[in-house]
Amino acid sequence: MDEQRFAYGGQAVLEGVMMRGRQQATVAVRCPDGTIALKHLPLPGATKAAWRRLPVLRGLFGLRDALGIGKAALDFSASVAFGEEAQLSPLAQGTTFVVALGVGLGLFVVLPSAVANFAYTRLGTPVLARELIEGVINLALVVGYIYGISRLRDIQRLFGFHGAEHKVINAYEAGAPLTVEAVRPFTRIHPRCGTSFLVITALIGFLIFLAVAGLPWWQRLGARIVLIPLVAAVALEFLRLAAAHYHRPWVRRLLAPALATQQLTTREPDDLMIATAIAALVPVLEADGAARTPTAEPDPTCVRFASGGPTAPAHPRLG
């Protein structure tokens, strides 16, 4: 696929943005002195195995790679924003992951299933009604969780960088110059956003989980946990297809409820946030041979921790 068809994207990190292309991902983080620290993360090469590029399967492998890259980006951003002392030991990281996974499964899988099963066994609701109750509770918990964290002041700054990431990607896909002035007017809503992915995953999960609706509760619960990667992969394929046809009015209407949740997880970014997102995308485009001629004056950046050595090539100052 050519540069205009490739789905560039990224994520917000602490005080910065990670952008991902075909060859590498680049993390740009604002240092305490106001400069930008860059880290380039190599990506796995394109696999030659045709079966790994099949729909759904490619989503499973893509999600696995995205988790690894996302963790590396967050670790780097924490080291820049808070210093090396912010780094957790491998044991602490593993413990945190296990606890977070347990809480997530308990809140978004076990709790909705237990409530719906109570309605089924004690109130005599039909099976389809039980599944609807569980799906509605799950979706409500997802949206409620997003709303809850969106009210936290520190998270709102992270969501500002999230908005900057979306604006820069929207500007690039529209062919606009990658300058703060050109990027600023673009929307902070994007059809490939992870927030929309969470909502779509909840909806896709309802449909897929109907296949195990006839099992006893404990078997049904276990099957749902096992099927989570499949649900996520199918949701990713749906989002990929919908984003490719987002120019069609009926697709826009279909995605509108899921996209509306991005109003909670993005904030209007300031110019420094936009500049940081641009600083993350430009090296990614350069690595892919898709960069446009920069229009800003060059200026040194903070490049401590850059991969491949103690320094990285100076990047144009765009803020």
C-alpha cells in the first residue's frame, strides 16, 4: 500500500505522543526544560507468512505488537517526564499488570455476567434478555469508566496530547502541511481511535458471546474470557473497514455513537502539544520515505535516551 493508504496512528503518552508507521514508531516527550525527547522504536518486519496476514489473525498479531510498543512508549515517557526513579522493577510491573488484568476482568466480564445470570435464575428472564442485560451493563461500565477517568485533572492533560495526536493524523491524511498553524483547525475526532475501539469491542462481544449463551454460567464465563482476544481482533477488523469507508455518509452515521465517546478522551490541545505530536510523526514519515519538506526552522531537541546510542538526529523545532 502506498503512503496515502497506510494507516498512520499512535497514542498519547505521559507528556507526549507516540506515532507508528511501517518501519518504526517514534515517541516524542516534552522534557521539563520544554525541549522534546525522541525515542525511535523499531517495528517487527513484515511477515512472509500469508496466513498471518489473514483478517482476524492479523488483528491478533497486531494487538500483540501494539501492546509491546505501547508499553515501551509509556516507559520512555515516564522516564523523561518523571526521571529514571519513575521506572518500576520487572517484578513490580508484572504485579501491576496482573492486578490490573484481574480488576478489568472482574469489572467488565464477571460483574455484568453475574448480574445478568441473577436476573436469569431468580427472575426468570429469557436467555436473549439475559444476554441483552449483560451487554448493556458491560457497555455502560465501559462508557462510565471512560467518563470517570476523564474527570481527573492529570488525565485531562494526557487527553490533550491524545487530541493533538488525532489532529496531526487528520491533517496529514488531508494533505495539510505539518505545522502547528495548519494542524490547529483540524478535528480531534478520528475513526481509528482506541476509545471507539473499546465501545465497538463491547458491541461485537455481545454478538460473538451469543454463541456460548447456552452453556452453564461458569462455563459461559470461562468461554467469554477465552474469547476476548477473538472479540478484540474482530472489532479491530470492523474498525479498519469502517475507517476505510468513513467518507460514506451511512458509515459516518453508523460510527457516530462510538466516535462521540472521543469527546471524553480527547481535549483541545495547546500549541506545544500539537508540536510534540508533529515531532513524533515526522521521523516516522521520514523512515517510510513519506515525509514532506519541513517548513519550520531547525532547532536542537532534547534527545537523551534515544535508541541506537546516546543521541538521535536533531529534529526541526515545530513548537
